[in-house]
Amino acid sequence: MPGITEMATTYNCPNYVGELFAASPEDTPLLSSIGGLTGGESVDSTTVGWQVTDLRDAADNRQRVEGADATTFETRTRTNVENVLEIHQEAVSVSYTKMGARRQYGPTGTAVQLGSTTLPADELAEQLQAQIKQIARDVEKTFITGTFSKPTTNATPRKTRGLLQAITTNVATTTHKASELTASDVLDLIQKVWENGGVQETETRTIIVNASLKRALTRLFVKDGFEQSDRNVGGVNLKMLETDFGSFNIMLNRYMPATKLAVVSLEQLAPAFLEVPGKGNFFAEPLAKSGASEKVMLYGEIGLKYGNEKAHGVLTVAAG
């Protein structure tokens, strides 16, 4: 159902009786598992940066004789990685009449009494809570599919780089559709990630998929008589699958494109926030009075820290 883009009044936002059911999904499994809108790392910049280093390949010919001079010197260099924080800002306005007429039924109806309970008991709080949920959904989506943008002026907004765009090394494609996916398609990608140092942590190696690819994984890896176990990661309950490379969490995520499967080292992901002095990360702030209503703004700046992109991988399957 469409929302309204104006002040909430008794006319455009009427009360009704009975239990309130959500018409839209509210789950944000990726964001919730890595800290949510309150966890993560606080930074003092509109960008978040980190370093990546590597080791040379292991060798079986590096032995030295007694008394040898040290004549060969090696230094491991580091690579800088950067992402930006994006601004999420929403506002709510509720008229004084709407705030007070808590027991009015319908836009022009009569007063109703539900025992000692009124739904909603506080319209302003109800609308703010809805906006927080919407921000969390927006962040969930951009952490997956976000396209990086770091403008040089304030004419366009900053946009954080999402996980799928961040992965450039372990990238695979298959001509198979989701219904035709093979175990080799998935295991070949996992092997690439493992060979590049990813999915080393038992608790946090995760496969993120949408509904059709989740069904494909169940078909491929959950055999007759095998019962899937559960694991709690950051407060999110995830199913597990056993593979040649160990147990993987399976994160069903409605914001993953239907043709994408991501293998993720979840411990390397974290939200980064810009903390505003005296206010915090994500906060609600009353706006200036200009009439008979309450106006409140929700504000926060957040970006995705994804660690070493080689610790993750993405598989693209054929559409259909």
C-alpha cells in the first residue's frame, strides 16, 4: 500500500481496530548479523579505509646453509582500500490533533475503547519506528547491490560500494539457471575463495542467496535423511549446509539479485558510522516548530567495510 508524503492527520492516517499486521517484510539478515544500525565501527570521516597485505607463495627451496650472508631482502607492501559513507535522512510530521485523537476510528469515525489499550498508543513513535525499519531495509539493499559514488561536490549523494560490486577477484559465471545449478558450480567458487584465503572461520563462512538459489542449494546439498542444523550469527538464525570445504551458513536474503550467489567471509564485514558529536550514529532530532504539529528527523551516515575482497566470491547464474 502507498504511504503518504505529508503530515499525518486524522484524515490521511486514520486509526482502525484489531491487531496490526505488517504488510511489508522487515528482515535485514546481513545488516543484523554484522552489527545493525548501532553496532560496527565509528569513524571521523565521510570515508572509511583499511589496508590489505599478502604473503609470498610458500616454497620448499628457501633453506640456507650455515653462516650464509643475508644478501636478499624482501618487503611486503600494503594496499589501501576505501569506501564512502552514505547519508540516510527521513522525516516524520504528525499533527497535534492526530497525536491526541488516539481513540478515533476511521478518518471521521467515532471514539473506540479497546479495554485500556489504544492502537497505536503513540502515533509519532509508531511513525518513527516505521521509518527506522525502512532505513534498515535501504541499508541492507545498498550493502549488497550498492554502486560506489564519491562525488567531488554536494550536487549528488555519496553512495557506499556494495558487496557485489566490491568482489572483483573470485568471480564466476555459469550457463545454468537456478533450477539447473550443479554442485560443481557452487564448489568451484568456494574453492576459489578458499584458495585466496577466504572462508577460514568456521562460524562465519556464509552463502547469501535469494529464494530460487536457496531452493537450488537445498536440492544439491541436503540429501535424504540429512537434517539441516542451525547456527546463530550476530543474533540471526541461519541454516547450515555441509560441503567439501566445511559447514556454511545459508543466508536467505530477499535483496540478493535472483541470478547472484555470494560466498562471504562474514567476519570481515562491518558497518562504519559517522558519529555526530553529542548526537551519536543514527539519531532522531525534533525540527523547528512551524505550526500545530511535531516534526522529527531521523539521520545517520553509514558505509560498508568489507575487508579483503579476495575473501569473498560471487557466482552469476543464467536468468530464468
